[in-house]
Amino acid sequence: MVKANLTVISNFIFLGFTPYPKVEVIIFVLCLLMYLITLLGNIILISITILDSHLHKPMYFFLSNLSFLDIWYTSSALTPMLTNFVSGKNTISFSGCATQMYFSLAMGSTECVLLSMMAYDRYVAICNPLRYPIIMNKRACVQIAAGSWMTGCLTALVETVSVLQLSLCGSSIINHFTCEILAVLKLVCVDTSRVQLIMLVISVLLLPMPMLLICVSYAFILSNILRISSVDGGSKAFSTCAAHLTVVVLFYGTALSMYLKPSAVDSQEIDKFMALVYAGLTPMLNPIIYSLRNKEVKAAVKKLLIRNPLCAFLIPHRKS
């Protein structure tokens, strides 16, 4: 069997959705729409957070971090696929693949940590409102955000370097639409138990543990609101929590099914669609669920439209 170090391979070929030519066009259109909506929604949120002084609060600081993160996350995952579809070239250089793998892992890992910290912020704000300004001061918020980014970037670096040091069996065809680490790992012909152990530890730390923290935080939030609010207030609180948890389940659930599934289970085709959910769908839903349904954000958008009427053509709005 011919073995080749991964760095010897100059180009990789994406198999993507080419086995399904009829579905490939539909997926391209859907991914393009998701990408454009993601860009528009997150850029709007970042802009109004900067421009409106009423949104200079910890909650919106974290939301703007999430928006910036989602722009990079979606771009690293979907842009190469969209570009390759238009150009008809399903290839990527080794350095491009390594870069794409790192950024996708870094953005995804950072989002895992950041979402849990956002849930903790809401828990403190609702369950400990008097101590909230002290606990979530400016310095603490910056440290939490920086810690989330550092954790995501460092764990991604460890995983990427671990895989890129392995050897291939001569094949350069990646059965995916992106340089997803599990898809690249399938090309390796040497023992991968060490790398799989590293990925398992990191996945446990970044997936079920943050998800558990989010669920516990929202359980306390919902319990606290139902105890002090009216029936209508409780209904609105439940609706908000349900919407947030829906996005959380979509993001963490699909990632969990990919990275913590038994090694004997080989579902590469399903993994491609799972990747579209957590790298495409959830970044599109995040600004809508977390922000654009918020009264303060809506008021800030209206202010922006009044000051800049031309923005009305760029920002979609629903009839009340």
C-alpha cells in the first residue's frame, strides 16, 4: 500500500453532492439563500449594536460577537462550496484545505462556548438582577468573550495539527463539500486512535457540557419567570425560551450526532446534510431568534430606518 504524507498532496477533490445531480442544484440555491440571509441579518445586528448606545449592554455585546462569529463560520463552510459549484472546479489546495479546516473548527468550537456563556448571562440577568451589573461588568464580559475565542481557536489548532501530521493512502478525494475533519480523517491509512482520543475529549468538553449548562440556565430562567410573572408573561417567556432552545438543539444536536457517534457508524452522506444544518441553518436563524424578535433591537432598527431611509430597501420588514 502506498503511503503519502498529507503535506505531499498538493490538491484535494471534493465529492460533495455530485452523486445527486438533481439535488445538487437545489442545495446550491438553498445554501446561497442561507448565506445571503446570514450575512444580511448579522451585519444589521452588528451595525445597530455599534450605532445605538441603548444596545451597549452585555447581552448585545455577546450577540454582536455571535454575529461576527457566524459570518466567518458560514463563510468558511459555504463560500468554497458555492464558488466551486459556479466555477465547476471541485478542487482545493492543501494549504486552502488546512485553512478551511482550521477556521471551521475554530468558529464552531467558539460558538459552542459562546452560546453557553450567553445563556449564563441571561441567567444572571433574570435570576440575580441586583447583582447583574457587578457580575457582568465590562471587564468580565470582555474576558468571557476573549476566553470563548481563545478556547475555540486553541482546540481547533490542536485538532488540525493532529490530523495534518498523519499519512494518507494515496487518495485525495474528500467525500464532503468542505474540508471537514472527519471526512479528511477517512483518507488516513495509519492508526488514528490517538487523534480520535483527542477529538473525543475536545468534543465532550465543547458539546454536551455547554449544552447541559444552557439547558440548566434556561430551566432556572423559566422557573424564575413563571414564579413572578402573569400568565401572559409566562407564555411569552416560554415562547422565547423554546425558540432559543430550538436553535441550541439544532446546533448541538447535529454536531453531537457527528462527533460523538460510535466509530462503527459510517453515515458520510447524512453527515453532509448535518453539516449544512449547523454551519448554514443555525447561523441564519441566530440573529432572527436571539435579536430581531427583541423589542430593543426592533426599536433600534426603526431608529436606523428613520435616520437613513435608504436602509429600508436593504432591511426586510414584516407587516404588523
